[in-house]
Amino acid sequence: MKPVTAAAIYARISADIEGTGQGVKRQITDCRKLADQLGWPVHDVYEDNDHSAYSGIPRPEYLRMLDDIRAGVVDAIIVYHLDRLTRRPIELEQFSNILSEAGVTNVRFVAGDMDIGTDDGLLIGRIQGAVAAKESADKSRRIKRKLDQVAEEGRPHGGSNRPFGFEDDKITHNADEVAIVRQVLARFLAGESTRSIATWLDDNGVRTVRGGPWRTTSVNAILTKPRMIGMREHRDGTIVGPAIWEPIISVDERNQVLSIIESKRTSGRRTPRRYLLSGLVRCGRCNQRLYSAARQTTRRYVCMAGPDHGGCGRMTVVAAPLDQFVADAVLLRLDTPDLSEALSGQVRADADNAALLDNVAGDKEKLENLARAYANNQISMTEWITARKIIEERVEASERKIRRSSTAKSVTAVIGQGRELRAQWSTLNLGRQRAIVDAIVDHIVIHPGQSGARSLDPERVEIRWRL
């Protein structure tokens, strides 16, 4: 037998509870002692910390060791115990084949006098591997059943990270963070984007539970997670029942959030906003939308002709003075009695959002059934198009009512605050400014003005109020 010139030490632990890697370090220490006793020089240490040998998920260092065995880089293996190497019988057979193809016959274990480089040793290894696999399967089944029971009882899952809005016990509310969640919710329902909200949180020194900056995904999570409405989710996100903690936001509010997210998803809007009134300005000649456009250093809203836009091409207004004029009008309206009256009527008219959401869900299901019927040749294309248009218009009308109701509720926080907001306006990010405008403005019509005028004529501007 050739002498060993380059031994590999492999160490692994499934769960590093302490997070310090001490488990694998102890294995490596004992493996080095065995290498010294055998007189085997250690070429490299392959260490998979916090990796299961039963789940089948790839282990990076184990795979690197196999590559080195195939390449002839190492000619012997030392492992603390067979179950550190693998807990899957099929993986043991694959490992044995790789050793055989590479001509490696020296394999030793600190715990367990066995050499799987021999037929007898491999037989013992197969038996031990089968036992280890059975133990892992039993343990996995017990853990899954325990987690199922915990979820069914509405108790929180384990883990080191607490959810935002809760204390370390994952049950008690964190008052400061709950207040932040409520602000985030109000801003989102008022029309502010998650990108803008994330920027606002970072600018105000608010950090995630891990102490990092906010992302749109983390903002979405605190708005949509079932935990926030006092419900327990499990496995693939399925809600299994009520939780033992109190909700932070209501079911109705979460449904409004989900409706807005779906509306944004289907509209396809993803690019960051650069103009305050993008999408709100219309041409007084042809009633088509004015598009934001830049010409050298001047920002403008322009009616564009052509097949892609359909406008008359005969209306232009400089953006900066129009933005300022509309912002001033909005802030002034926030302090008027008319808005309070309009708002109270809107809230009363759209109070039953739950019914509207049910209608939307039912109509979307009808659309799916309709498409299926057309695909199965049960209806003609004409029937499909006609029915689809009716249902889509109904969905759009319901979602519009939901958004109006959401807007009405969220704008209550700024009624009577026009003077204070005017002082802060220049410091608010564009997303927040637009959310306030969206709350009470439906659209703005720009009428023809005097040719060659150098300033904005207020008579050209007609604001159609939402509230």
C-alpha cells in the first residue's frame, strides 16, 4: 500500500445553534490528532458548518473535496464519524464509487473503527448509513409535526430574528415600531411608492430589525405579511389560523394594500417618478394625457401627436411653475371646510371595502373561467371579448372605489395641516409630495394660453378635485 501524502479532513455539523462554529472546530481537532497518530500529512480541511447531510441540499466543501479526490489532489480521508460524512445511503454509494475510481483506499473515522475502503468496512458503513438515515427521517418527521402543531396553535415560530413591530418574544408589540408601521401603511394607502417609503425610513434613521437599510421587499413584507393582521402562516405562506398575538393592521387595510399592489403589477408601472404631476395633466383641446418631457434645461408637459400617443400636439406647459401652482392649491384645499365635507361623504359611500374586494375576487375568477371556456371551444372569440370587457370594466370600477376609500382614510391625517405641510414641502421626497396630491386631485386640465407668454397663466389651469 502506497504511503499517504495528502490527507483530507472533512467536518460538518447540521445546526450551528451558537453561531460560533465550535462544533466543527472540535471535530477538526480530533481529526488532526488521528492524522498525527497515523502519520498522515494533512493537505486541506473541508468544513461545512450549519449544513445538513440528510436534506440533499448541496454542501460546498463536501463537493470541493470530491473534486480534489477525482483530481488526485488528496489520497486519504479523515472524518470524525460516518454520519458527519453523509446520512443518505445513496450518497454513501456515490462516495464509495468516487473513491474506487480515484484509487483512494485510506478512509478513517475518529469515532468508529471502520475502513470503508474495504468490502467489510463498506458493509458496516452501509448498515450504519441506513440507521443514520432512519434516525434523520424520524427526527425530521417529529420536527415537522411539532412545527405544524405550533402553527395550528397560533404560536410564533422559532428563529433568531424577531419580526418588525414585535419584541423578542415575537408576541408583544414594540410600541415605537408599531407607530412606524402605521405611518408606512398610511403613506402607502395614500399612493406613496414602497421605494419612496424605504428612502423616507432610511433618511429618518429607522433601521430594519437586523440594523440594515430598507428595501422595497422589506417594506412590502410589513404591509402584507399575515402576521401583521394577527394570523399565523406556515410552510409555503398558507394562513392556518389566528395567532396568539394582537394584529398591528386590520384585515381590511391589508386587503387594500394587496389590491393596490395588484393594480400596480397589472399596470406595469415600475420606473421611479421624476415629475410631480406625471399622468395627471390633460390637454384642454383634445383631452389626451400630457407627457413629461425635457428640453435642454426646461421640464415640460407636452401633448404628443402620433399613433403611440394620439394627442393633438398643440399643447405645452412648463412643468416647474405648474407643479408649484398645483402644490399650492392642494395645500390650500387641505385647510378648507369643503374638503372635510367631501371626505366624510366619501368614507361613508365606500365604507364596505370587504364587499368590494369580494366582488373583485369573484370577477377575476370569472375571467379565468371565461378564458378556460374559450380555450375549450365552449364559447366563440366574440363572446369571450364581449364578456371579458364587461367583467374587466366592473373590476376596474370596484378597484377604483377601493382606492378612493383608501385615499379618503389616509388623507384624514393631513386635513387642516396645509400650513404646516407648506413649510415642509421642499423637504418632502417626490413620492410623498405626489401621494398628497393624488389624495385629493383627480386630474388637471391645461387650456390654451397666450402665445409667447413667459409665465404660467393661472386661468389656463383647471384642477378637477377627487375630494
